[in-house]
Amino acid sequence: MKKIAIATVLTGTLFLSACSGASTEEQLNEILETTFEEEAEYRDVQSELQSREQNEQEIFESIMALTKEQQAEVEEKSQEAIASADERLDLLETERESMQSAAEEFDGIDELIEETEEEAVKSDLQALKERMDERFAKHGEFTDAYQTLIEHQKELYAMVAEEDMDLATLQDKTNEVNEQNELVQEAVTAFNEQTEQFNELKNETIEKMNAEND
């Protein structure tokens, strides 16, 4: 069976460097800092998700090594894997809520854009908003794909405990899990790319603001 691995969802730092104190920079700095803070729980659950994923993989492999004469142990390990998957769903919900809170904090940039009189700065801030909105959207696509993956994995864990389950059906479900895992990896990559692009644009915007105030 192909190893099921959850890639780490990365986030670049959103902190601004110290700026000269102009009102627009200060407000942008505050928005970015509070957004970063709201993403704390999202960052915190990543290692726990990876740990549980790895543990479940080990449980699954141990189940497949057991014989029909060890059915009681198979059922016990199956339930252990399912319980772990349920805990991952809870962690995923924590991650989702953290990112939703961060998105709400970042919406504060709308007022800043409206209040900004200089058209060049307004345009830069609007571009920053659009890039971050796309980043949040990509994270939503990831969490949806990952939730579906966990649900497929739970079905697989339950199937291996069924005494009369045929290998062909089990292989079909394994293939389904692996195909969904590929979609998860693609979603992770897309989110990471959006994060990198946002950080590049953020740095460019800050450099321009600082240069104009020198």
C-alpha cells in the first residue's frame, strides 16, 4: 500500500519590519500582526496531525500483517485507527476555525484601502488583499480535500476489520484513499504557493512604502 502522508502546510511570517511610523504602515502592520496571531492554532496543530497520520499508517500496516486467527486484535487496532482519525477531524476543525478568524482579521484591510488617498498605495493594498483572499481560498480547498481523505481512511480502517471482506474490494478502497491523498498534496502545494506569493508581494509593498517615506 502506498504510504499515506500529510504534507506540512507552511506559512511564511507575516510580520512587517519596523517602519517609519506613517499611519498607513502602522495600520497595515497591525492588520498583518493580528492576522498572524489568529493563525497560531492553525500552525500549532500541524505537528499533531502529522504525528497521528504516521501512527495510523503504522497501525494499518500492523493490521495487514495479522492473520484471521488474530481477528480480535485486528478489530481492536481498527477501532484505534478510527478513533485517531476522528481526533484528526477535530484538529482539522481547529485549523479551519483558526484560518477563518485570521481571514476576518485581515478583512480590516478593506477600511484601510478605503481611507487611503494615494492611488498607488491604494492599488498596492488592493493587490495584497486579493492575494491573501486567494490564499485563504486555497486553504479552504485543502481542508475540504483533507476532510474527505480522513473519511475515506476511516472507511478503510473499518473494512479491514470485516472478516468476510474480499481483497479486491479492499484494494479498491486503498486506491481511493491514495487518489484522494494526491488531491490533498496538490491542494497543499497550491496553498504554499499562494503563501509564498503573498509574502513576496507583502515585502515589495513594504519596501515601496518605506522608500517613499525616507
